[in-house]
Amino acid sequence: MIDLANVTVREYLRVSQDRSGIGKSPDQQHDEMERECRARSWRLHPVPYRDDNRSASRYARKTREGFLDLMADLKTGTFGADLLGIWESSRGSRRTSEWLELIDLCMERDVKIWVLTHGRVYDPNNARDRRSLREDASDAEYESDKSSERLLRDVRANAEKGRPHGKQIYGYQRIYDQETRQLIEVIPHPEQAPIVKESARRVLAGETFYMIAKDFNRRSIPPRRKAYRQQRQNLGWTAVAIKQMLGMPAYAGLRQHQGEILGNAIWPPLIDETAWRKLQVLMNPEWRKQTNVWPAKHLLSGIAVCGVCGAGTRIGKQNKGRKQSDEDGNLLPRQHYNTYLCVGVPGRTGFHVAMKETHLDAVVIELVLAWIERPDFMARIGQQDRDVDSERKALLDEIADHKQWLEQVHAEAERRRDLSYLTRQEDIVQPKIDAAEAKLLLLADVDPVVLELARSGRVREIWSEREEAGDLDWCRHVIRAVATPKIMRAAKRGTRGVDPDRVVMDWR
């Protein structure tokens, strides 16, 4: 029998999405479990595990941070309660493998599982209860698989009927019934559709994507897509955006699904299909289809951006010093050096900044290496808000405490000449370090190459080795994964030498 007197419950609250109001939101789950705990005279742990708008199926793309915290705390023995409370079995997980791991961890830590909607507490150490929990896990995964298959069939069927799916397509607008919210029709957008037609007409007439983008920017036409990254807010239309837009089968009135054109769409074409197919040949000639295998020659080309307009940079040549003559008075070839130049935005005043290549490279390398060497690097990279940052800091402190303790254990084991003492302590502490580092990696979302470099303890040595070996691609990968360097205008004209204040790093 399970002794349920004087127990503490810690909740795991989760919902995939609750747009209709029919499902139980995490707040509703908590309220019901809190009422039941009061009725049973159970204590409720003050810090529940929680995942809002997180699917638990194997098709989910978003990480369930709350579930990972739960698993880590069970592994390290820091769960802090007698019962794991969940509203229903499927709220825990819809993956059988995860459920089985959760059951095993609860069994190891002697933690019972309370499923509110079942009205009972399961003991993972009891064979019959364990069997029931495993059956629930299998049923939940089966229902998830059926739902996914049904959704994929519906999406495919919708595409075969030529109906839209997902976001609005630039150039069109959808008309819905105001009461039922059912789609009535898709019609050309009065302002955007003419832009699509004009782009196609001008490309067919021989104009370049760049010239069209330049003209659209001159006319202050809003770009097709909103720029979500701050440094690209001022880009407007680009040559790439024009080409991408005209490559979409939707503008020929064709419905595409997973790269396959299934037939005609329910919306009218903005570009005649014959003209659209001619466009595809014109925009993608055979001679352009060869793979570009040219290696990068400059560290920050395609990485550094203009701090004024957000555009990329290219390498330019700048004359060095005054003209020189030989002994006979003949002019010698002019010396020059490379600079990173803002490429500008089509149709707008461009070429805002320029910086000597060696100066920018030196500043960026130093900033990146110093950033990766920081003791709190893992707590800062990819940070989203102060709460997440404080959680990283807490994990770093926890890892440091564990490692400090192991150092003391090493010294004590050496003094005692007792290797078994060291082994026992490592068996206890190392899993806690591993669990904390796993949480840290989840929060940081660090690039594997950068992670390996940060963990090496030899950041500058490894960088120097790679530089000497001429591994420019590796160096560029590290910089691109960590930050976007922005070149700012000089505070004073005529400033000579390296000016670190002209470089602002947009850290990932």
C-alpha cells in the first residue's frame, strides 16, 4: 500500500496550444490540482515544472524546457517532492521512450506519479502500476501518431484542392466569412499585386533584379517581407528578394506542396503560366547552375555589415601613400591596401562606411576570443532575457561548486591514499555536473564548433594553430556563430590606426 499521508506534490504542467478554450491550460491544471491537494491535505511544491505551447509528440520542434528540468532534477536527486503530479498521462509525454525513462527515474528515486484525471497515485515500483503507466504511454504515442498522419493527409488534400495554407502570400489577400471565419476566396491585393506584375514584366524585358530593387526603394515601396533582425531594418528591396518572389509558383496560379506542383490554385494568377515558366529559364540559366567552389579569401567578407544601413560588405582596394618615382623619374606602381566597404542598398545613398581590412580583422578576432574566454560565456551566449540569464548563472555556480568539491576530494584521496574514496565521490558528483551542463547547453544553444573551442581552455592557442594552418573557413565559422560585427562611422575624420570604438558586435 502507498502511504499518502504528509506528502509533497510537485506538478508538471503542459499544454500544446489552447486557442479554442476547450483544452486545459497550465493555469487551469494547476488550479484543479491545488484544490485536490487541499482536499487531501497534501503540500504543493512552490515551483512547478511548466511548458506553455509545447507539444510532447515526437513531431514537436520546440524544446520542452520544463520537462528537461524535471528529468534533470530526478537524475540528480533534487526533485524535492514525494509525488509527481500531472493532469493526465498525455501531459507528461506522447513519446513512449520518454515515458519509460521518466518511470524508471521515478522508480529509482522512489517518487510516485499522481494522475489527477485518473483519480489515483501510481507506484512505479509496483509491477501492475508500472504496466498501467507503460500502456498509457503507448496509447498516448499512438494517438499522437494518428493525429499527425491525419494532419498530413488534410494538408495534402488541401493542397490538391488548390487551397492556401500558412501565411499570406505577398500580392494576395484572403477574404473570410465574418461569422464562421471560413475562407471565401483569395483575391489580388490592390497595392501588392501590381508590384509582382511589374517585376515580372521588367525582368522579361531584360532589366536586372538590382535595377528593379533600386527603383522600388526610390519609390518607397514597402518590401515584401518584414525584416525581423535589427541590422536589416533599413534594407528595403534587394535583388535577392525580387528573384525569390518571381520564383514562386503561386504567382502563376499554381499550388505547390513540399516542392511539388500539384495543380492549379484557387486564386487567380498574377503572371501568365507561360510567362512564369519563361521567367524561370531566364532567371536560372544553365551556365549559373555550376557549383561555386571558390574558397573565401577574406576573414569577414559576407559576415561584417554596415552599422548604418545593415547591408553587407565587400573588399575594396585603397591607394596607400603618395605616388613614388624611381631614380629616373618614372612613376612606380601605386601601393594599396584592402578595406571592407558597405555595398549599400539599391536605390539609396550607400557606401556608408569603410574600414581597413587588417584593422577590422584584428578588432573582431580580439573581441571574439575574449568573449569565448569569459568565465560566464556559457551563461551569456544566446541569452533571451534576464530570467534565463540568471538561470545560466545559477547553473554555472552549481557546476563550479561541484568541481571545487571534487578538487578537495582529489586532495583528500591523495592524503588518505584511498582511490576508492575518490571513485565513490565522483560517482555521486559527476552525474550532477553532467545534468547541470546538459541544462546549460539547452539554454545556451551553442554551436558545436564554438562549444568545443570554449571547453578546450586553449582558445587563443587553437585559434593561432588554425590561422597558421590557413583554415580560414574554420575561423569564419566561429565568428559567424558567435556574432555579427557592425562597422560604425568614425567619430572623427582622419583618425589613424586601429579604432575599436568603430566596431559593435551583435552577439548571438
